[in-house]
Amino acid sequence: MKNFSTVSSLLVLGLAGTALATAPSAPLSYPLAERGDHVDDYHGVKVPDPYRWLEDIDSPQTRSWVEAESALSSKYLAAIPGRDEIARRLKQIWNFERWSPPEKHGQYWFYTHNDGLQNQAVIFATSDADKPAHVLLDPNTLSKDGTIALRERAISSDGRYFAYALSDAGSDWQVWHVREVSTGKDLPDEIRWSKAGGGSWRKDGSGFYYTAYEAPKANEVLKASNEYEKLYFHKLGSPQSQDTLVYTRTDDPQWFVSGVVTDDGRYLIIQANHGDEVQNTVLVQDLTAAGAPIVPVIPTPTAVYNVIGNIGSRLFVQTDAGAPRYRVVAIDLAQPDPRSWRTIVPEQRDTLEAVTLVGGQLVGSYLKDAHSAVRLFSPDGQPSGEVPLDGLGTAAGFQGRIEDPDTYYTYSSFTTPPTVYRLGLKSGKSALWRQPKLAGFSASEYETRQVFYASKDGTHVPMFIVARKGTKLDGSNPTILYGYGGFNIAEEPGFSPSVAGWLEMNGVFALANIRGGGEYGRAWHEAGMKTHKQNVFDDFAAAAEYLIAQKWTSAQRLAIRGGSNGGLLVGATVEQHPELFAAAVPQVGVMDMLRFRDFTVGKGWESDYGSVDNTDELAAMLRYSPLQNVKPNVKYPPILVTTGDHDDRVFPAHSFKFTAAMQHADPHGNPILMRIETRAGHGSGKPTSKQIDEMADIYAFIRNAMGLAGGPSS
């Protein structure tokens, strides 16, 4: 998330003065959504689903309704005074160079670069990271609207081949291609029906491993359940039909699998997890022996086992087995029994988020109350220093091979754009490699505080609050509270031009590190899962109450926003506490907790949400599911639901049904609108231009709901 300023306050959004305007206040006439009589029976509990027909997203009836909803929201949002000025300033803020940390493969260094407003980042290759590079792949040339995006890449060990996976229109489906690095020409190889999986080359460059599903029916590409993921080996120059099936699970359709070749080329490491369960199996195949079997090393998924790398026959593994905040163990493949495991890096107070084995060292990225701390260890576990970081921020990267003398990483904070450093692994010293320059933004004008507040049950929860220095705590500040709270995913401080734009409008941005995430390891995650999911909503509501009690804002100036699982968070919280908020923006949210498992990869989410097959988990979901908890005669705040027409992760019908139910329950109250992005999916690969337009609409909607349309006064 991010910031920006330095211009005179009279130029903020180009608008000054005290007169505030709002969008037309005449009652909205919502498109008619017929209510059917469909009722589901869950263990004797009858649950009406009057908008089941909206799940057929390609039917003429659904298309007509969606087009009418889109036209209504477009007209409303375009009429909000200051909306175009918000878009103009966001575009200015977004226009800064961005780089990824370079990674070395063979004789080449590879990294991405965006010159500022390019819809997609460009891949560059060079023989020297400090010298000019040549364009290897520019996704911006592949479509006029920038909606073809690079999703995955795999580079051969010698740097000769660049395998890359493209997605179209935001879909999670991806198509693999192979490019020869020296010539920039594509080979004939093409692989389809891969989704959300990376690739890994054999050491000899003969081909690479990838994952894929069976091809869905033509009319269900964006809807059908994805089952029985398979790990294949693709031999370079051969058609996909001849690819070798390496591994799959046949006992249950919801197993996800992955395969990675160790840097020395000796082993294929296979990891498998059931759905999105945060625990997995580990299997190993010796690639140096022809026809070697795949051997289970950790056959039962009782904990997290992330294989970091190897030295000879020793695997280094990050795990929460016996260590809820993670440790590093060494497993000798000659004696893989857990009784022979050796703890290399013991569990610490801080959560060990990620580990890499590079330059003969283990680089551990820790979460210290949700912000980064990076510590170095020898392969025997001896501490060898800490990477100095500047304040409350996030460091990421640290990739490379065991023989590399250097590694690269990015550091960013709410007020510092992603800056790339080179870390000398022998000296432990960092040197600047690339630093973005922002137009019209001065980090010194803003400050980030971390606070801890008490949730409903007394649990202390951390929250970051970012605001202009000197912000008065008088309850008048327009504030956005953001959260996620699920799937063991930690929300960390980082730079975002969209947040920068909000700060520049004299807004306050708050990020709550609620339960369900990975900020404090397994216990923090499990406290927000399944029958404990209500803790997540209680944490978020308590964050809002804290901001109001401390006079950062008031209920009339507080909005909530979140996406995906965070969309569920926003939907449930605004229903449980409508009086706390001036506006709510659930984005690409999981809104029907009884039906999520029936679409795309949704079945895998039962690991976090629970299953309707279990009566206690069904009861818990019924108590908070946004769709089933829409109530008439409730004064809901203005709500802007967003989704993408190609979202094949959280099926768009979640948003369709929730919007229809809300509009039916409150047809003459505050605006309840749905913004549908065309040729867009769940969010990954969304072009810069679409991101800017979406955030301009969201901010215009929020400010209008707060009575601030037209821009802040000086």
C-alpha cells in the first residue's frame, strides 16, 4: 500500500474550497432480478436460494441483468464530482519505475521492469546485472488492452531457455511457451490447461515439469470444478500429448501437487496438499538413476513442510511440526525417519515466513509483529548476522543458488516504493541497485504507526495506521480500514500507489493484522478457521471501534475494503455492524459460503472455511455467510461490490447473487452497486490502466458516501 504529496495543498486533487458536492441523490432504480423458489436442504435445514439462476453466467437472462447493473454503476460513478480528477492524480502517482530483484541463470541475469504506466511488466535479460539489458519478453505487445499477462516463468539452469505461462483476460488458466534466450525466438512448444502452477527444468535442459488439469468442457471453462491436478514432464520439442505423467493423487480430486528440481539437478521434489490445507506431503525422485521410483519422505500431511534446497543428500525443510512459528530441519534422505531429523534453525518468537538457501547460507525472512526482519544462518544453523532494514516494512526476494556470492531483494514500506538491493553474502552488506523516483510524493510528510488493540475476546491484534504527519485526532478524518484474515496469509506493510493516492487526499489508511492470517504462525491462523471464523470478523470490527474511539475517524468517515477472502470479510462485517461504517467495498468476494465449493478451485477452500457436510461447520457458516445474512429493514451503508467477468477463482455469481439480495432487501436506501470489470479476473495480471480506473471509482464512491465528493478542502 502507498503514498504521495509535496504539491501545495491547493493542488491536492486540483480542487479546493469548502463547497462539497455529491452524486445525484434521487432514488436508484435497480434492475429487476427475479426471485426463484429454489430451496436447498442441508441436514434438514431449509435454505432458500432465490438467485440460483444467476450462477448460469452465460444465460441471456443473467447477461441482461449484469449489463443493466454495469450500466447503472457506470452512470452513478461517472457522475460523482471529482472522480476524473482522482483518476488523473492516481495516474500521476502510478507513473514510477518498478523492478524485480535480478536472478541469475547460467550466463544471464533476468528481471522485470515497468516504466511506470505500462499495463504489464517487461522481462529483461543481461549478462551483467549492472549493465544495460535487452528485452526478452514484452507482454504489452500481445494484446491491445494489456489483458494478456505473464503469470509464471521457469528458466533453464544454463539460462538458455525461458519457459513462460500467459493468461488471457484475467483468467487463472495459463498457456506455456518456450523462448530461446539468445535469439528471442519461440520454439513450437505449447502447453494448455495449466493453472496457478510454476515450472521447473531438468538440469540438462531437456525439458521441464509443470502441472495441469484435464481440459474442461467448452461451455464451462470459467466455471467447472478443477480436480485431480497432475504433474507432468514436458520434453522440449515434443507435443503436449506426449508429455509424461509423473505424479497425481487418485484417492481424492482435491489434491494440489507441485514439482521442483533441486539446484544440483539430483532430485525432483514433489509436494502435495489436500485443498488449501496448510500441511503437505513430500516425495522425492532421484533423477540421476534411470527409472528411479518416487519415494515418500513425508507421506502424511500433518504439518507444513517446505523444502528449501539440499546439500548432497540432506534436504533443508521449513516446518511448523513441533514449532508453530516454524523452524528449519535437515532431513538426510538416507535416514528420513523423523527421529533422525536435525533442527538447524530453532523456532523463535518471530514467525519464520520464508527461507532460501543461497550463497552457502540460509536466509530467513521473519515476521516481527507483521513486519520484516531478515536473519542469516550457516547450513549448520549458526547465526551469521541480520540484514538492516529501515523501519516498518517488508523485504522479499533473496533468491539464488548455493554457489552465488550475491543475492538481491526488495524493501518497501507504506511510504517507500519497492527499492532493490544487492546483498553480499560474505560481507552481509547491502548496496542499492535500483531506487524508484515518485513524482509529487514526499515520504517525509507521512508516518506509519503500529498499534495493538483488544478484540471482542480480549486478544491483542496489531494494526498499522498511516497518515499525514500532524493529522488531528478529532474524528473527522476520512479513513479506509483494510483486512484479509484467512488461509495463513500475512498482510504486511508495503507500497501501493493506490494507497498513496488516498493519503494524498488527506485520508488515513489502516491495515489490521487479524486472525486467520499467518502473522503469528499456526495458532493465529487456526484461530480464524472453520468454526472459529467469527473471530476474524470480531477482530475487524474491533479495529473499526478502536479507530473511532481514538478519534482517528468516526462512523460517518470510516470505510472498509478487502478482496477475495477479504471480500467475505467486508460483506460479513458490514452486515454484523452496519452502524460502524460510511461505506463498504467487498471486492471479488466469497459471498455464498454454502456454494463456494461447487465452482473452479473452491472445493479446496473447505480447509479454511469448513464444509456443509459437517453440521457444526455448516451452522458456523450460516451465521456469517454474506448472502444468507442479508436482512430487510436494515440501514446498510453505501456498498460497492466489484468483480471481474473472467474471474475463475471466485466465481462472479458470488457477487451477482449478493448484490441482487442486497438491492432487494434495501431498494430505497443507500446505493448498493456492482462494478463489473470486463476482460478481467480475480486480480492477477490486471492491466495498470484497469487498476487505476477501478481505484478511481472506489475512492470516488467512498468519498461521496462520506459527503466529501469533489475533493478535500485546503
